[in-house]
Amino acid sequence: MAYQMAKANNIPHPFNHEEKHAGTDWFYCFRKRFPNLVLRVAEPTSMARAKGFNRKSVGDYFQLVSNIFAEHFYPPDKFYNMDEFGVSTASLLRCPVECLLIFRLFTFRF
């Protein structure tokens, strides 16, 4: 991806033109510059989550959010980016309602 970005933006680069990708040295330097980035392996999506992620559900969600914003004014300093890795919707206690566990409240990234 770094090769394609550099090529598309006409940025001079030392990347491999034959294989069309950046080298491992570039990758390690990139990771040093951005230590907050986390490398994770994709996890399989549960069937329930896959079925719930459809056009109607997403549309309903955005309609609900739009209605809330139309009724109330929330200034930009009231929005927080929470790391999704710290949230689990798994029912760990086998309770009849879905449990929400938050392990880390706020994540600040610069």
C-alpha cells in the first residue's frame, strides 16, 4: 500500500519497482514512528453479527443518530475515540441479557 500511495502522489521513493512494495526496513521504521498502531490478526465474524450487519440495520442506526443530533447539540469536545479492542459484547457470565464490558475507558492517539 505504501508503494501505491507514493506512486499515486508522485512522491520519490526507494521502494522495489519490480515487486511494487516497500521493504521490511521501511515497515520497521514506520512502526517506530507510529508506536500506537497495533497489528492484529482478523478474527472471524460470528453468524449473528454478520446477519445483523445489513443495509436496513445500518440505515436504522444512522437514522437514529441523525435524529439525536437534530434534537441536541453536542460540541466536538464531547466526542471520544474508544479503542474497540477494549470492548467486549460477549456474554461471559452467561446472563440472559448481553453484557458490555469496557476494559479501557479512553484512548488518546496523536
